[in-house]
Amino acid sequence: MISLRLARPASSILRTALAPQARTKAMSFSGVRFISTRYTTDHEWVSFDSNSNIGTVGITDYAQKALGDVVFVELPGQGAEVAQGDSIGAVESVKAASDIYAPVSGVIEEINETLADQPGLLNKASEGNGWLAKIKLSDPSEFEALLNAEAYKAHCEGQ
């Protein structure tokens, strides 16, 4: 009975035995993922992943509210090369139609094909699952020149 009281619990033994390995794995992780979001005065957003050099593009909540219920989304073809400011598609709603402009230059890596069947996703999650396209940036400095969240908010308040 005394030996049972003095014995270390099995969970403590496992923790001690596994701790050096877990520590080594945690310390060997060197990939830090940095993702930040910027905005355009045309109400597009870009979330840029510095590791992959890919920017995910969409329209802002401000834009989707101004458009109203989205009924159709036209997107560029995968592999298309775009320059900053080029029209890369359009959004049609019950109120209006609006062009989508490339906020950055690069190559279209992926488009959100869900929007073909569910264009209303832009209204439900414009700054989330309602993203439009993913662009491999050819000039990451273009991203840095876009508006940060505070500057975009000030821009919207001035309209």
C-alpha cells in the first residue's frame, strides 16, 4: 500500500517521457504564417499570405450592403494574368451591376466556384467564405500600398 502512494501516477510518467520529444517538435517549427488584410477605395479587400505570396480577394461588407441582394457573380478564369486596376469580373444584384477590379497584379490561382451556384454568399459572408479569387502576387509592394483597416474605415465614413 505504501508503494502505491509513493509511486508516480502513470500520466505523470508519460508526460515526463514525452515532454522532451514534444518540446523538440515545438521548437523545430519555424514556419510563421503572416496574413494581413488591406482594402481599396473601390471596396475590395485582399488578405495576403506572405508565406505563399497569395492574396485572397473579395468585396467588403460595405460594398455588399450597397449592392443589395447579389444574384450573379462573374469571375476571371484560373491562370489569367491580371494587372492592378484591371476589371476581373462583375457582381450583379437586384439594385445594380458593379465591376470587380484587381486590387493587385498577378496570376489567378483559384476562383470561388461556390459563387456560381450561391451568389448570395457574397451577402452572407462577403469577407469570409464569399471570397472571389486567389491571386499569386507579382509585386507584393502593391499590397502594402493599399489601405489599412483604419484608413478604409475613414474612407467609408467620408462617402
